[in-house]
Amino acid sequence: MQHRRREKVVIAGADAGGISVKTPRVGEERSGLLCLEVENPSTVVSALRERGIDVDTRLGTGIRISPHPLNTEDECDLFYNELLSLLRR
């Protein structure tokens, strides 16, 4: 399943960047959404959208990202790199 590989790329990036993953780590226990804990998620989501990265937030969920089989690993890396860039400001 390609989307599970994409999810693993995002989770690995979050782990490397010290970002808490709020969704289950076991693939069979999660839906297609990954939730990452960040401060000021609405601000971060707005900044990512300005960079052309489609993410979302809901109250209490942090950033919600849904890696899809059509996303490439490079796109997942781009998300992670842009997210880290924003969080380091």
C-alpha cells in the first residue's frame, strides 16, 4: 500500500524533528489522516497553504495531513522540510 509508505515518511520526519505524532503509529489502527502536534496549528496551516501544501487543522488535533497514494515521497519530504522551517522561526 503506497499511502502507508507515505505515512511512514511523514512519521519518520516528525520523529526526526521532535514533532509529536498524535495518531496511532500502527498502520492498521489509523485512518488515512496523520495528526501532528504543533503550537499554533492554525497559523502553521495558513503558512503551509501559502507554500502550496494542502493541510488542515481541527480543534485539538494539531496539523492534519493525509498522505495519498498519488503523493510522492518527495512531496512528503517537502511537507516535512517546510513544516520544520516554519517551526524553527
